[in-house]
Amino acid sequence: MADDRELCLQRLGSAARAFRVGMEAQANEEFVSFVDLVIPLLGRPSHAEAALELAPVLPEVVAAQQRGDFLRVADLLEYEIGPRL
């Protein structure tokens, strides 16, 4: 559904903005909300290609979070994940 996709993109954008301004707790809450929304979306046959395109980006997000590189996390969310949805 377009509404599900739009809601995912809103959460993703909110998380990226919060990471950029150093609001890590809020950013992580928004990111978890995004993940909760996107998992069922990507499980749909119509989004199978997007799921495959996102697979290589996700380890980069995790690695950036582990390093505490929240600007990189924000960039990945906004410029790598968002356009693939």
C-alpha cells in the first residue's frame, strides 16, 4: 500500500534528522518504528526487489551505529534506504 510506504518514509526521515542533530534516543526510537513498519512491507511479493536491494545496505547501517557514526547512519537511511523503498 502507498500509505504504508509513505509512513515508512516518514519514520525513516525522522530518524535521519534526529541522528543528524545528535538526538540518538529519539533517532533510535524512530528507526525501530521504521523497522517494525518496513518488515511486513518488504515481505510482500510486490516489494521483493526492494528487499534484495536493501540487503547489502543494512550491515553498513549496523556497522555505522556500532562505531557511533550517526551522520553515516543518517546518510544511509536517507540516501540509500529511502530511495530503494
